[in-house]
Amino acid sequence: MANVGVVGLGNIGGAIAQNLVTDGHAVTVSDLDEVRVKAIEGATPARSVAELAKAVDVTFTSLPDPSTVTAVAAEWAANAPPGAVLCDLSTTLPESNQAIAAQLAASGHHFIEAPLSGGAIGAKNRGL
């Protein structure tokens, strides 16, 4: 069982977080919308990305735009332990991801760029 974090609990991130909980993982979640956080039954809510980063080994992000991903990655990197992994599932720009990867490598972290296709139905049905 892994300690996993999910930041961004929209249609895709929320479904992924709920599936991880269902599979028995210890999941910590963060979103600006408290209703979305409470909707993930069995997950531990984090008050911030910083709090989440300190509690997990691997963090998935599913965020709306490159600037949000960049901001979340910076807060995460300032708080995650060395060796932690940030896996971004968002649709972003190559330049943004290259900059994030360099920043995280410099701080002793790992970055995985993994944009998804399949939408909300694919996420809910584990078909991404």
C-alpha cells in the first residue's frame, strides 16, 4: 500500500483519487473546493499542497492550466522530502514541463509528465 496524494479533484482527479482509496491505498487529497475534498470518501484531507507534500511518497496532479501546475509544483517541491515523485496528469505545455522537471531535479525530486486522454468516464471506469 502506497501513500499517495492527489491535487486537483475535478472530474479526472477526483475519480482517480476515489479509485486509489477503493484499491486500499492511503490517499491524501487537496483541492481549492472543499466540497470536492469531502466527496472523496476514505481519503485524508490536506489543508494545503504543502501539507499534502509532507505526507505522501507520490503525488498526482490534475490541474486546469500550465500556470496552476507550475505554482503547485513549486509549493510541492518546497515541502516534499527528497526522492518524492510528482506525476502531472494535466494537459500542459512542453516548455512548462521542462522547467518543472529541471526545478524538481535540482531539489532532489522526480517529475513524471503523464497527460491523459479518456475524460471523466475513462477516469471513473479506470480506462485512461
